[in-house]
Amino acid sequence: MDECEVNVLKVDLVPDWNHDRKIDDTDRGFSDQGQTFSFWKNDDDDSGDLGGNDIPGHGTADAAHSGVDGVRDLVDWFPVFLDMKATLDILDYSQFIFVLTCPSANSLNVIYSDLTPADAGKYLTDQTTANAIVGSTIQAIGANGIQLTTAFLDSIKNDGKGIVLVEAKNVTTQPLRLRILDSVNNEICAKDLPLKITGVEDMYWRVNLRPVIPLENNGNPAITDASNLPGTGLITDKRFVFVHGYSVSESAARGWLSEVFKRTYWSGSLARFYGVTWFGNDSQAWYFASKTPNYHVNVIHALDSAEAFADVLNNDIGGTITLASHSLGNVLSSAAITKHGASVAQFLMLDAAVAIEAFDGDPSEQDDDMWYTDWPSYAEWLWCSEWYTNFPSGDGRHALTWRDTFSPAADVAYNFYSSGEDVLKSHPHTTYPGLWCYFGGEYAWALQEKRKGLNWISSIGGSTYGGWGFNDYYWDNDLSAYVPPTNTQAILSRPFFRPGGSELADLYVPTDTNQTDVGSQYATDHLNFLLAGFIPSRTLPAGANNMSVLLSGHNFNMQTPTFQTGWPASRNNTDWLHSDLRVVAYLYVYRLYDKFRDLGGLNQP
């Protein structure tokens, strides 16, 4: 009987299924199951280390460009291992043609890399590797495919390499295909990687809280389900919920949510991602250079949206939730937890634009830089920040303080702050709190606190009531000074601080003989309004400072090598600014997202 030797060609296309930045046996196992690999098309507009537009479909799509649009663009590429060393060991591959194709022509771009499976994600975390990829030639997979070079095949056979980086240009459900042809173009072997490419927003849940404002409209949050989810074993029942911050339009929020999703994805999160949009840009206008001058109205919106958000968290999202919030979004999330019973396992406070005293009312947390220069000569019981202490606990005016407003949230909170903050930077109390810094961004949070009561126009960077303004009733022309009353009873109905106009008159109505608590009721009915623009904070913001009230190990200074992997040269310093978790390329900040993963166990069942 004649013997026949049969060679079986082993060829596989293995992506980083669990996006842990390496391709290993776990990923081979998912490929063996024949699952479909889900990813997004590259339709934002990145630029360099810091620039561009993260909004899907806005600007010129990166995938339409001839090169990689800087290291910020690299999160929009995925590695695929061409696992065929065993085949190359038995084939004289100089006699064969190896072609990457896609039936949907011009839907995919490819870059050859020098990566191995073990470091398949190194282009996302290593500057030298990233810069080499940025300078590489992009090849479009056209109708005839791309013939693999001999040098690339040699690297697979001899050096254990074989990683190509793939970029999706269009929506497609057609596979990436590797074909092996003989010298006369007969196909002797082919292997597919099934793909489902959609817009990135189809890969996560979107929660829109904007319809709930104004409250009198009785609007409901809008929830859009994800439609392009990973397969079995690649998504867990854990939830990661991200809330953007202040001065973010509905359109810009799409960029924030999409970019944060991509970054948590590449840090290995298998959790269900929920991106939350809320109305935090009221007063934003082109004639203010697209800035949002009325900070206080957006604090009100954050507080007013909290009940609806808590309902979404508890009843629509549910499960084990890691909640991450940026900037003023922390007021929304803190209120949802403490005032409306939202249940979360971890609360990640990112650049939190919230006074430390909201979580820890201990007087030791107060800072001299948070009071206005003209007030130290007056007893503190006259100050607006202390007015609440003159009322009993049953009076609505006793609640007119930020102190301990959110203290229950401290039990689950982690404070990610930056000692290099700009927006949350401490403003010296010896310097007049003018408006120019407010519009420039630096000191913005401190200035809106310190300009409470000092403005003549409430809508720009401060308010016309409460705060650090004086009540002209107490002005003495002879002394050219404000002369305070000598007893606390007087300031209940005629405060030493600026009382505001007629709209606040009821706040100062004393309890009459019929026990009609007009002032108390006004404070209760308008609490969010008064917290936002009336009551000044006496402490620094959490997002630029350590919070001693938190559990041990729950404070993280992002401006350290623990979270910074180098820094963009164009910055000329290593300051971690207010929105750098999104602005600065993932390459430099990936350790922050890795920490999110670890704290929430987001890569675990």
C-alpha cells in the first residue's frame, strides 16, 4: 500500500479579543470559537498628541487621511496576529502569494508592524513604538487586496512577529481574509476573521439627561441601547458609567463619551459602558468664544438632574456599577448618591469641581485662600458661609451650606486629583478675584466661589447676592466703612452680606407669631439655587487636593509617574490640566484607565 504525506496548513487571524494589549492563548481560544470581532470605524479627527476633534463624524475622518493622525489616533487601530509560522516552516513561500483581502473593498486600512503577539498593544503605551507607527505607510485593502511582503513573512517565520494594525474606514460586516495562492493564483488556503464594524456610539449605552431640565417640563431621560456588543465571554454584567463635566455641549459630549469609552476599552474593561450626557452648558455661546459664563445655573442643573440620574442608575442600569464623573459632573453624581439613593460600588471622582467641605465639613479643611480679602476684620458669624448656623435644624435655612452635603458618598469615593490643575487651581486671597482669569480658565472654580455676591450681573462668573458682597444698609458714610450689627438676631432678617433683590426677599422673613415659616420654606424650595450662587465654599476643590476624609489609598495625584508615561513635548511642563484625561493622548495617560479597570475589577466576571 502506498503512503501519502499530508501537510495541513495552519493559518489563523487572531485579534486582541479581550483588548488587554496582548494576544495570547485566551485570544486564540476566542478565535477558535468563530466569534465575530466588534470594533468601530475611525471617523473622528485626531491630531498629534493633544489636538483634534473626538466627535464621531465631525471634521475630516482620520481614516480618510493618508497617514496616522498622531498618537491620539492610535486608539482607533486594532492589532491582528497572522498566526501562520507553522505554515511558513513547511512552505517555500517564495512560490506562493499571501494576500490580505476584504470583500467590502476600501473598508479597511493596514499597517505592517514590528510587534510580537506578547506586545501587540505596545503601540498604545510606548512612545518609541507609537512614533514609529505614526510614521508608517498605510495601505488600503482594495479590490485586489494587499500582498504581504517577503520581509513581513520572514519576520513571522524567524522572529515570532506577524502583527498588522487595522483601521476601519466604513461600516461593514465583511471579514478580514487571508488567502494563500499558488503561482498561478489558485487558492490553496483561506482564513476569515469575521468583523462587525459600526460607529463607536453603537458599542455603548447612551444616557441623555438633558430632557429633564427644566424640571417643570417633566421630561424623561433618553436611553439608547448598544447594538454592536462583543460576543460570549467578552462582556460582563459589571457596569462602567461615565459622566462628563461642565461647559460640554450635547455635540461635544459625544466626543467625550466616545473617547473615554475607547480608552477604557484598551485598558481591558469588559464591563458594559454607559455614557451620560446632561445639561451642563447653559449660557454657552459663540460670542463668549464658546465658553459658558454662567457656572451657577449649571450647578443648579446638576443638582436638579440628580434624582432622574439616580433612577436611571438604580432601575435602568442596575448591577455592579463603577461610576466615574468629571469636573462638575461630580456634583450631579454626588447628589444622585447622597440625596436620591443611587447605589454604586465605586465612585471615581475625576478633577472634581466640588468643595472638599461637601464631603468633609470639619473646620480644619477650611482654607484662607477661599475667603475674600475684605472680610477677615469681621466676625465669622456675620459671613454668608456661616449664616446657616443661626437657624435651628428644623429650619430650611439651616441647610444653606455645602458642609457635609455629600458626606455619605465619601464611603465609596476615590479622588483622582491633580496638583497641576489650572481650572481648580487655588487663587490667593490677597489677590482681587477679577473676571479675566475666569474667562481664561485658570482659577475658574475658585473665582466663581469668591465672586459670589460681588457681581452686578449674575450670569457672568459670579452672583449679585450672598457670598462676599456687603449689605449697603450697614454702610456708614462718616466712617466710610461697613459697620456690622452687634447681635445675631439682627442678621436673620437683615444680613451683613449682600441680600440680593426682591426675588430673595422671602428668605429673610422671620417666623411670625403664627409660626408661618416663610423664610424656611423659601430656603427649602430654592435650596439648589441658593447652594449654587448664594453660599460660598470655605474649602478648596477636591479635584486639586488630597481629601483626608476618604479611606486610606483612595486619593490619587494624577500628576505623578504613577499615571503619567512621559508627557507631550509641546506642553513644556508636566502639569496635568483639568481635562487631560481626554485631551492628552492615551499613550501618556493609559495608566489612569488601567487604574479604573483595577479598582472596578472591570476585566473580571
